[in-house]
Amino acid sequence: MSLAGRLARRRILVTGEDPELSERLGAVFERCGAVLDVEPADSADGTRIARSAARHLGGLDVLVNTGPAVIPEVGERPAAVRRGVERALERSMALLVTTTEAALPSMNAGASIINTAGFSTHSLVLSRGQEALATAVLETTRGWAQALGPRGVRVNAVVGGPRWDPILEARLDHGQRPAPLTDEEELDAFVYLASAESSHVSGSVLAVARALTSDELEPSTDR
């Protein structure tokens, strides 16, 4: 199947707290033939976004809930840091739930919900807040997969897996440095879960290896 045919006429809403990932997904989905609404969310209420997209697209075949990219842990006192992380977790999960609940009335059998956790973080190690959020997202994903299975709506998750280091890869491949990952390659798991190719896949978690950024590849100058 050609790239343009993988998501032909699939009506997709990409939303959530990670605008960078939303933009990248939107571009890949569009090249795959999807009809799109990409609207990053900046509040804990995704109801308006989901209902607006459903009206605009005439229904929804795919909902992608992204982010957040990071959960900052700031403050000098541990108690303050903990409260800040808890608020961020509550906000993120509230957005995930309200968006999905508002989208469901516009989704029929064969529809797909894709949640993300820790996918686009730039750090090699997840923070405690990101780990907690990832756990909550994955448990919610599995619960929804069971609850929505009888309706024919699939629910899966994509998480950030091991980082792909092109320099190390070159050393293992006789010095031949491979080409950088394209967005189509790095985000192919999302296309797969959004398409009919995964029509019998639900409740799964796909861990995707991501390329190290240029900043991570450069040696630190700190003494």
C-alpha cells in the first residue's frame, strides 16, 4: 500500500499538551491521506476541542492524545515540588479523560484512540512526574481498551522507548553511519495504530526508539 493510502479519508483529531509532537504527527498523517484537525490543548478541558473537531470533520475515526512533553519539577522545598507535580498530573489526566469522553459519541466501530506517554521528552531519563503520568496513562489505556472493545473502538498507547544513537549505530555497522530517522519512520507506530492495519490490536503499548538530539550527541563542556 502506498504511503498516501494508509490513512485515506480517516478523520483524525490530534490534540493534547505537546504541540511539537502534534505538529509532526499532523504532517505525517496528512501525507498518509488523512483528513485532519490538529489543535494542541492549553487547558484541562478538552471537551470543546473534541466536539469542534467532530463537527468540522463530520465524525472522528482516530483520536490522538499527546503529551505533556515534560512535567517540570521546580522549587526548593520537596513539598512544593511534590504539590506542583501532583497538579500537573491531575491536569494532564483530566485533559485526557475529558477529551476522550467528548470524542466518543462521534466514534463508531473501527475507530482508534492513541494515547502517548513520555514520547517526546528530550531527557534520557524520565522524571518522577513523567514516570507517574506514564503509569496512569497506560493503566487508563488498558481499562478503556476493555470497556470500549464491545463497541469496536480500539485503544492503544505509544511510549518513548530506548534512544537510538546514530554514532553508536555507525560503529556497530562497520563505520557506515545510517541516515537520520525520518518522521515517517519514527512516527510509523502512530500511523499503524491509526490505520486498518491494526484492526485487531487493542490494549497494546508500543515502545518506539527515538533518535538522540544533536544536543545530546555533543559532549558536555561542563567541568
